Amino acid sequence: SPTGDSWGIFTFLCAALCNLPALPALNCSEELGAGQSIQQTYDLTRYLEHQLRTLAGTYLNYLGPPFNEPDFNPPRLARAERVPSATVDLDLWRGLTDNARLAANYRAYSRLLCYLRVLDGQVGMAELRHRLAHFCASLQGLVLSIGGVMSSLGYPLPAGPAAPPAPPGAPAAPNDFLKKMDDFWLLKELQTWLWRSAKDFNRLKKKVPPAVVTLRLEARGF
């Protein structure tokens, strides 16, 4: 009867679903792991962008005028060249391979993190130090996440340790204004890096969509 046939089909489907875990090799493709890692890194980059907007405003107010004035746009000083610059032509940047862009991001955030940790140790306001420490923890997570993306795509991590904030014997800022200028450029470059990285990972996640699940069944005896 139709009712009996329907019940038989239902029973067969239930049995098949219950026995799926016992199949010898039912695996997700490697692309799924890479896609998830890219999506998480993109989300973290956007979160850091949002977090930095609040932190930068608070820190620039801490520095005082003219650094907290909206139209303050000083030329980049030679002292600030130690901070990795994101001011690269966009067409040139997009022309790099995914591996090259990921490696550049990994190196830059590793160095920026070193500078931020030094900054955190020099701030006199407890609440601002707390915010800086929280941001440093998030940025450390981004460095690790980028490393995870590179590994999932089969790319090696850049060799060598991150550059120190200042080489041995490097002179400190000769006055308070130039020290504040260093801090200003650190935040400005970090904002630009995060803005560009968000675009990088948005493009990359379209190449490796996290929602795509490919099941590979290696059944024996069929």
C-alpha cells in the first residue's frame, strides 16, 4: 500500500542516517578549513577596525592638541619610517600574489604589535593602558589568525623574528612633541593597514567560500 511504502522509505532513510558515522572515510575537504580560517580572520580584522576607532580617539585626546584636531595632517617624519607603512599603490598591492600579501600583513602586524606594547608601557592613564592592553591581545590574535590562514593555504610563514621597536643604540625622541608624533603615525598606519587588510580578506574569502562543504566518500566494497 502507499502508506506501507512511505513507512518503509522513512525507515530506510532513518537507518541510513544513523549509520553515516560508521562509513569508513567521510571527510570534509581541506578548502572548508581554509575558508573558515579566512572568514574568522576577516571578522577579526573588522572588529579591530571598530575597536581602533574608539581607541585612537581616546589616545589622541590623551596626546592633546594639535594631535586630536580633525584637520591635523602632518608630513611623515623620517623617525616614523621604522613603522611599516601601508602607503603602497593599490594597483601594485592587488597585483601581488595572495601569498605575498598575507606575508606582508603578517610581518606588519607583528612589528606594529611590538610598537603598541611599548606604547602601552609608557601611558600614564590606567584606563587607557587597559584599552591598549585589550587591543594588543586582539592584535596578537590577528597575527596568529593570519598565520593560520597561511598554513591552511600551504604557504610558509615569513622567516625571522619581528623587527624590534628600535634597534640598539637608536636615539629616543629628542622632545615630547616628536614622541607624540611617533605615536600619531603608529595609530595612523595601523588604521590604514586594517582598512586594507579587511579588503584583502574579503576578496580572499570569495575565492575560498567558507560555506562550501565537499564530502568525499571513500567506500570500500562498492
